[in-house]
Amino acid sequence: MRSLSYICASTGETIPLEGPGIWAQTADGLRGREWSYTLGYRSLTGVSRTAREAELDLTYVRCPEKVDWTRRLFDADVAAGTPGMFDADGWTTRAYVVKAEPQTITPVIIQQKLTVVMLDGIWRKAGESQHFWSDALTPGLDLDYPHDYPHDYLATTRNAVASNPMPTAMPFQMVIFGPVSNPQLTLGGNTYALDMDIPSGSYVTVTSIAGRRTIVMTAENGDETNVFDKGRRGTGLNGGEYIFQPIPAGDSIVQWSGFGVDLTVYQEESEPPWRN
């Protein structure tokens, strides 16, 4: 772990925890991992990664004012019920700092043991955006006939590949650009569809992270509209037509027509990787 910081949700301020004034040392408490489960007869059931408590040792060197500053930011998030975020080399997890116990107090050094509630049980990092271009940005899709015909030809459906480098299915963020009516995209055997019109200059962002699923349309002037009900859900997870279906592991063929799409696959780990 080369860098570690806490981002306050209430103010947007970032607390660097790798010096020069505040040190989290090896932050070993944040590195642990734990699955929740129920034991059965030669089996596990109810397997999930849930919230857990962890300890974090902080050392403040010649900066008592930063002890006050960090306390206020930690407490602001707890009081407001808006979790902050730890960032370790770009991997993030939501958390509250709910307790601080002084360990050492000298004119030079103040040491505290913090109790941290890690809400997600995972660390998450966004992968690189994968672009699937609109027809307007992909010339040569259709044949250029030397004369007109009295009818239109069906728009070409392109095959491309979406990649998820993790060994299990992962959440995503998908941005669908207008103009398009009732867009749908097929990936890994699932159809991602919106029952709505997206005007020119607007786009819809679908976020599938558990506990934070959203579908929002952003207009050309920047206005945002909640269009959560426009996402097609079919029979739910693994039903073949679920707007929040996780992206399967490996490479998957993508089929779509006409509109442009940006896809970001999130990577999730039980603890931040030892090497990035």
C-alpha cells in the first residue's frame, strides 16, 4: 500500500494518512478480510461480505491541530449518516470512524487507536472505460449502394467484446448516449434495456453497485432526472433481461445498434491488493 487517505463525505476534504503529519503505519487492521456465513452439514450457506469493525493506529507528528481537524471530519460523517471513504492506491471502501482512544501523548507525538466500521466488506476500483461507438462515429458499417432503394435497410448490429478481468461477475457503470429510443444492448447472454427515449445531447447512466443502484438521465444542459423505473428488469437476476445484471468474468460478446455506450466494469476485492 503506497498511499492511504480518508475522504470526508460531509465536506469533500481529503485526509492523507501516509505523512508527513499523519501516519497510519502499515494500516494492518484495514487489510483484514472476513466472510459472513452459516455452517451446514458439510456446507456453507448465506455467504456474504458484510460490515465489520477494524482498528487503525494513527500517529500525529508535531501537528496537534490536525488531531482536531480529523476528529471533526470523522465525526461529521457519523453525525450526518453519510459514510466517508478510505482510498488505498485507488481502491476505495465506505467507512465510519466511530471511536478514538489516545495511546501516547507527548509534545511531539500523539498516537490514537481508531475503531473503524467498514460498511461494504469489500474494496472497489473502477476499471478502464470500454467504448462501443455509435453509428455516426463508426463509418463503413453499411454498404454504399450506387443508387437509392424505395425502402431502408436494417441498421447493422456490431459485435464487439467487453472484458471483465476478475474471476467472478462484477458490477458496472454503463453510459448510454442519445439520440436513441428504447435502447438495448446484449452482453453475456443478458439484455440491458431502457424503455424510454434519450434525446440528442443527453445520456443515461446506469450504476449497478449493490446498495447504490441508480439510473439517471443527464440532459444537454446538465439537469439530472431519476429514471430508475425505465430500466427493464425481466424476472430479476440471471433472468436474461435484467438491467443490473453483473458483467460475467472474462470476455463477452456485445451486440447493439445505432447508439453509443461507455462501459466501466468495477473490480471488487476483500482487501486492497498488496501489489497494484
